[in-house]
Amino acid sequence: MKFRRVGVAVLLGRQRGGLPLAAAVDRARERLDARFDPERDLPAHLWLVEPADDLDLEELDEHLDRIVRAWGPFPFALGGPLLGDGGVVVLAVSAGAADLLALRDDCCTGPLDGRQPESPPGVQLGYGRPPPVRGGRLPHDRFDAGVTLTNISLVAERDDGEWTSLGDYVLRATSPGRAGSLVFASACRPRDGAGRRPEPGSGG
């Protein structure tokens, strides 16, 4: 299947303790009129590598498998919402930002070199018209919740505009956060692709 764009995301609902937060985020996105959000069909997420149309899936699979071998699960928290540039409403990372930035930097090596997003890590709620803003903050739907990041996902936009997850890559080190040095994929990636959880119905 051909895809318009492919990116790397943290899907909140797939993290340890993330289901309640993901549900709240998706409700907030609906209230902010997600019709204007080109990623409205992708569940609550945080981009590590923003989608692009020139990425090789096999190369990405090897690269992400290499990354997660050097990382163990770590906690992070979201707070807000805040009003960002261009009227975008976002949840900022209120704890664990250093680990998220380091993980993002590791992802943006090799075939993803130079693709770091310009904005800090955060969860975009929508492009809709927000309610009145007081001091740069939105006065409703306060978020202050933490989860444990256990995996990252390769996601893709299909030709019909809908988004799909191509697979999860489980953070495999036993120590929290960055627990080891990155090594070449050819030296560490087993033939069975261990560390990637196939999507239901994929035959894996």
C-alpha cells in the first residue's frame, strides 16, 4: 500500500496509564472543532518525527528498532492547554521534557537526520477557534496528567487521508530513559524484528 506521508509518534493511548489521558485529549480536540485538523483521524499523539512523503519504510523499521534498544520506559506529564503560534491549541510537556527531547534527537538520526520538529514536544489539540485567552492560557479543560512512555509508533497517512499505525516499537532497555549507546542496526537487529509489535490482523 502506498502512503502520502509517514512519521514517528507517541500515541498516548498505547502508553502505560495513557488511556484516560488519550480519551480526554480526543474529547478536547472534538470541542475545538477538529474539522480543521489534518490529523484528526490519528488518535491523541505527540510527534517525534513529523510526517514526510519521502521516507523508506524498510529503512525506518531498522532505524527505529535500533533506537528502542537503547531506551527504557520513562515518565512524562502534560499540562495546559496553551495557545501556540497561529492559534494552535497545545498541551505542553510539563515533566520529562529532557528525555522526550533526547529520544526525539535519537530518532532524528540516520535516515531521519535533520528532521527534528521546530517546536518543543507537545500534543496539538486543534486549529479551531479557541475560547477567550487569559495570560496566554485557556481557562477551561485543565490538563495535569502523567503517563509512562513505553513505545513509539510508525504511523502513516493513506491516500484517502485517513491515518493508520504501521506498528509499535517497544522501549526495550531495563533502565528508565536512555540506557545505552546507539549501535548500527546491522549489528543488533534480529531477523524476526523483535521489539516491533505487529498490528492486529497483520499476521505477525
